[in-house]
Amino acid sequence: ETELPAIAYTVQLGESADGTAPLQRAVVTVHALAHAESQAHDLAVAVDGALNGFAGRDGGTVLGPLSRSGWQPDYTQELNIWSVSLTYEGWATY
């Protein structure tokens, strides 16, 4: 069992785009989870501050600026878990 508050995330790379450099659409989905609505919201705000507009390089891999494309709060009564799901999109080259 995971202690809350917590963050879970996935990174998905889409199909490659045609062009002179290998380019793939990157989608990052982050779930901010907590037992209190305010904690889930505060965690989501902190994640958004770090990821919205983020760009970076690691060796030959470059991640273009991420742009938030989704913010979805939710509550699961059976588990008493508040969540905010954040989605970011950008481009990755390698």
C-alpha cells in the first residue's frame, strides 16, 4: 500500500514525425494523489510549476518545452482519494 500524498506518472512517446531529425510526440501524465482535496491540489500546483514549460537535454536526447494540455480533479469515494491528473505534451528528439 502506498502512503499518501504521492505522485504517479507515465511517459508515452508517439509515432515519429517525418523530417530531418527523429522527432516524437511526448505525452507526460502525472497523478497527484492525497486523502485531502487541498493536499492533492497543492501537490498538483507544485508539479505544474516544475513541468509546464520544462525543456531539457540528457546526452543526445532533447525534450522540447512541455505544455499543459489537461488538468482534471477527481475523487474516489471508495478509497477516499483525491486526485488531480495533469497532462503535458511536447516533442522529443534523439
